[in-house]
Amino acid sequence: MMSVKLIAVDMDGTFLSDEKRYNRARFLAQYQHMKAQGIRFVVASGNQYWQLISFFPDIVAEIAFVAENGGWVVDAGEEVFNCALPHDHFRTVVDFLHTLPEVEIIACGKRSAYTLNRYDDALKAMAPLYYHRLELVDTFDNLDDTFLKFGLNLPDRLVPDVQAALHEALGDVMTAVTTGHGNIDLIMPGIHKANGLRLLQQRWGIHDAEVVAFGDSGNDLEMLRQAGFGFAMANAAAPVKAAAGYRAPHNNEEGVLEVIDKILKRETPFA
């Protein structure tokens, strides 16, 4: 039986409770045991790198981040990879998105994220929770940054139709993935969490069979299928549960930490 060498966690709806918290004392104690057993810890999220590091102030210099849905990979403060959306693709995407009146756009760059001044106050209040670096601009023209992905905010009921429309119009240049309530990410094809994890695994010499991954949304599917142990949260969407071989308790019940205890004690299915 291969031992576990890497634990990868999605954040919203997975590692974090709905209040966007986790049991820090419990996790940091577990993390010391993980280090002693030679297990790597990776945060794999659609969220911005600058936001993700704020959750782990004590260990940010030691752990790895697959941020922006795989668009930016950082290991112990060292950049491993970032994608870069070609300028003409950026324009094509923005021009099409502007034809969808109910979609609010966040362009996600390395230096900052950008959204439009004219959008609703509700977006301007919500976005900084996920984008710790966010600039309000009048237009997406002439932004000087390396772009990794787009985050789209829209009414929940429109998500299936808009996802289909995006696939139809932009399928050659971007992949539309659901990330939770009323949110779609547009990511470059093949640039997803599983790809980011693969780059880290190559760096560390870790096989898929030695990886445990946790997720709850459509942007976790590739990662959960690739990992030897793919855990869908009890609160996960149905397609995610179908893709994952294992179940973790609810995100509001410290589900990830419950499973980490089993890993550390080498209990089933890790025996």
C-alpha cells in the first residue's frame, strides 16, 4: 500500500465553512504531524493567490498554492508556473462577455484583479472577499498585467444556459467551469487544478496514487479524478460526487480535518 504524500484542498465549500473559517488550532496541530510524516499540503482554489495566502499566515512560506484554478502555481513562495492569456484572446473574451447583460466580469491578473466601476454595489462588496487585490476600472482596455482567468458573477438560474453559451462561443479559447453559487470561471483549456497539482507532483516525485484531494464544485472534477483518493464533500454538487471515489463529511462539520485525522492515523481507506 502506497502511503499518502500530498493532501490538496479546495477552499470555499470544502476546507472553509460557509462562514469562510476553519479550525486553525486543529489544523495547525495536524500540519505538524503531516510534516513529520513527509506529507505535502497544497491549497488548490479558483481564488486569487493574494487572498489564499491570508488564510495561512503561519505556514505560507512552507506550503504550496494552486491558485486561480491552476493558472498560478507557487511552492513555498517560489513561482512554479503561471499561464498567460494571449492579448487577442483576452479581447475576444471581453467582447463576447459584454453581449451578456446579466454577467459581471472580473479579469484576474497576477498583479491584481479588475472589475468595472459601473457594476452593482453588491459585486463591489462581495468581490474583495475573494480578491484581496482588486482595481475598479472604467474599461478592460489597455490593462498592463498577465491575465490568468476570468471570474464571472451572474444569477444562479442563468448558470447552465450561460455556461452552454460560453462553450459555444469561446470553447476554442476558454473553458467555462462552475465554482459555486452564481459563479463561473473561464480558464485556459488544460489549465486546471489537476494540471497545477501535476506540476507540483513532478517537482516532488509524487505519484497520483499518493495524492488525497478534496472538492465540492465543477472546477474540482479533474483534480478529484486524478488523485488516488478523490474526496467529494457531503455538500458537493451531484457531478462532483459522481466523479470522486470517496466522501468527506460536510464543510461545516470540519469534513476535511476529519479525513486528515484518518490519514495521519493510517485508518481506512489509508490503512
